[in-house]
Amino acid sequence: MENSSTMIGPRGLIKKYEFVRVVVQCLYSLGYQKSASCLESESGVSYKSKGFERLEVQILNGDWDGCIDTLIAITDLNDERRASVLFPVFKQCFLEYLNRGDDSLALNVLRKRVSSLQMSKDTIHNLASSMLCLEGMNLGKIDEGVVLELRKRLLVELERLLPPPEVVPERRLEHLVETVVTSQIDSCLYHNSSVAISLYEDHCCGRDQIPTETVQILTEHKNEVWFVQFSNNGEYLASSSSDCSAIIWKVLEDSKLTLKHTLRSHQNPVSFVAWSPDDTKLLTCGNAEVLKLWDVETGICKHTFGDHGFIVSSCAWFPDSKRLVCGSSDTEKGIFMCDCDGNEIKAWRGTRIPKVLDLAVTPDGENLISVLSDKDIRILNLGTYAERVISEEHPITSLSVSVDCKNFIVNLNSQEIHMWDVAGKWEKPFKYTGHSQNKYVIRSCFGGLDSTFIASGSENSQIYIWNRRNSKPIEILSGHSMTVNCVSWNPKRPKMLASASDDHTIRIWGPCQSSEI
């Protein structure tokens, strides 16, 4: 028998007895019955406590009085937990008494045993009623094999309900190891891979897991590039420019991009694009431009919304790819929802909806988030129409929502990015600093595996990348020669990033060349 006070581990923090017991349980759960039994025999440590072994014998033999006495003797049970443990025993006891025709003993279980539980009268009444339902089911005589199976199921239930050290929580060793692995992933600034983590060494990723080097420069735009966004499937990139055009790029298998369509119908600079969730359609608009709908496959303009007095500053899609919502800097236009033919479905206008600078619909379609009058963020639940407003101290230039719909980020001209939760549980935002932004519209995005990172352009011609758990950037990327207006992280290729700049170029970023994108 192992000395239960012996400690092991480099720091002497682990009780050897408990460690062996957890290992034995793990071997049993993995199906290594012989190895588990051998370890129990050699170490003198059983994964079942003496009390549970006694309980097992009592239940399998139908010794209900002994079983109940054993459970009551467990001192680590509070009244509520003891009641939850005793009730399934009473139910099994009641069923067996009924099965053998001993109605008086069955009734005694209800009158004395159940009523002794520290529960409210309503709860006891409900429990008693559920027991009595068994009597009304006319099950007939249950054979001994079925009774034995029910007793084994009761043991499994008690093993789940009883606290340590009477039982070892299910799959305890796996839980402990997984907790450590998760902690190492969470503390790894560069973790950006879905490959399983090895247990042979402590986990730590290098900077080659994220895009840090320019792998391609796209020069087809003839003026400042204001916006870039990857499609939802990661197979395309859309860009827009002050040259009054938008371009759809195809992402090839080798991670190079090639021009697919140039969209030239606009008469003024194009500052915004939005992919439909199914990636078959693309919206383009600008601060002095109309909204246009394009077919991605053909590059044909399918619809122009309104006339040239119909100015849309930002737009977003609903998950069905059939409805869209638009915001205008014209206070008379406000925010409106329509179908792909321009038929208005719903609108929000008036003094409560001043000029709209940016907006987004969460990917689940439940919330409409809009930036109003420079400093206010309005979050509208589209199911309940409940809304709340967050007021920032400095003007907001852009908005981006995480793929999991839980968070959004806003760029402020105070040289900060603020992350808020959509649910409204946070009193203060998480803040990211280091980049340069004073007077231009700079756009940021979530990216990487599980949206672990935040990337942003900057007025100093650089790109900044943060691990979202840290307020200071982990990487600063150089390459552009003028302001970087917008960045977009490929949602399907976590090591690919695109940036748009006033230097007329789009840069595609990947990890160092020795590593694949």
C-alpha cells in the first residue's frame, strides 16, 4: 500500500497516491484493463476508494440499508448533494420492492426515506410522484438479469454524483493534461495552427506561424487603394480604390493572387466592398457613390441601387445572402434593409439615426452594429429590437466583427483600437495601442486561427499585429511607402494577410519563405 503522504514531481507538489490512482483510472477508461489491474496490484492503489468498493458490493447484493448508511456516512456531502445522491438509491429500492410485491416496504421508502431528504415539500412531492409513476406502468415481473443491470447503472450514476476523494472524476488525467495544453496555447503569442499539440515538449510557436513577409505585390490599381477584403471561403480578394474601380482577385493553390475581374462602373472613388456570405455576389460603394451589386463569377453589375443622389457609405449582408443593409452619411437616408433588387424591407431613420459612418451585421444575423455621429456605437438586436449605445470619447473611423459574433473592434483617431463584447457584459473595452492614426480612415480586422489576432493599418506606412490578449503589438510589418488604409486576414488561410495602401499597391503577406502559407 502506497504511503498517501508521499509527494512526487520536481517541486514536490503532487501526491503520489492520488497520481497513481488517476493513472489507474485513465488506463481503465482507455480500455487497458490488464495494465490497470496490474498497476493496482503492484502499487496497492485502487482507483475506487474503500467506501465506494463497499458501496458497490452493497448495491449489487441489494443491501439497501447498508448502502444508505454508507452514503450518509460520507462527510463531504452537503444536504443538497446528499439528497441528489440518495434519491436514485431510493428510486431503485422502491422499484425492487414493488417488483417483488412488497408494497408496504415500497410505501415506507416514500414516507420515511424520501421525506427525510433536506428538500422543499414541492420537490419531495415531485420526486414521490415520479416514483409512483413506476407503479402505474404495469411493468410486470422484472427478471433478475434486468435488476442486476439496473443496479450497475445506479453505480455508474453514483460514480458521477459522488465527490472526490470517494471517486475520481471521469477522465481526470485527460482533463488535467488538456488544461495544461490549453494554458500553453493561450500563453503562446504566435499560436496559429490547428495541428495537434505534442505532449513531448512544452508548446511554443515561433513568429513563422503568422504573416510577416511580403510574398506578392499587386499593382493593377492606378491610385490609392482604400479597401481590401477576402471572401468568406478565402478563395478571392476584393479591393477598391480612389481610381473609381474595384478588382476581384483569385487566390490560387500556390497562394499567389491573379486578377479575375476589374469592376469599372463607378464614377467616383470606391471606398467599401462587402462579400455575400455565399461569395457569389459583391457590393461596392463610396462616400460619394451609389451602391452596386456585382456577380462574382461573371464580373457583371447586376443592380445599381437608386440614382446618384442615393449615397451609401457602408453596407453589410445578412446570412441568407438575399438581404442587405446599408448606411448613409446622409441623415435623411439613415439605415435601411432591402433585397437584392433594391426593394426596401425595413428602415431606421430620423433624429435617432444621424449620419452612419460604418455598420456590420454579426455573422449569425442577430445583431446590427452601426457607428453613428463619429463617437456612438449602436447595437440593435434584430430579434427583440433591444438596443444599447456605447459612447466613445474619440471619433471612430471603422468597425469590424469577429467570426464567432462575440466581439467587435473599432479604430479611433486617438491611436487606439477598442474591442467590445457584443453581449454587453463588459464595462470597459480592451485597448490596443502602438499604431499611428490621427486624421485618416484606418481599418483593422480579426484574423488567424480562432480570430486570435488583430491586424491594423497605420498612417506611418506600417502594419501592426496584436495577439488579442495583449495590448502591445507582437509584430510591426514594413513594406508600404505610404499610409496603410485597410488590412484583411484570409479566413481559410490563417497565415495570409492582405494590405491596401495610398502607395497604389496591395501587399500579400505570409510567413517567412521557408514556411508554407
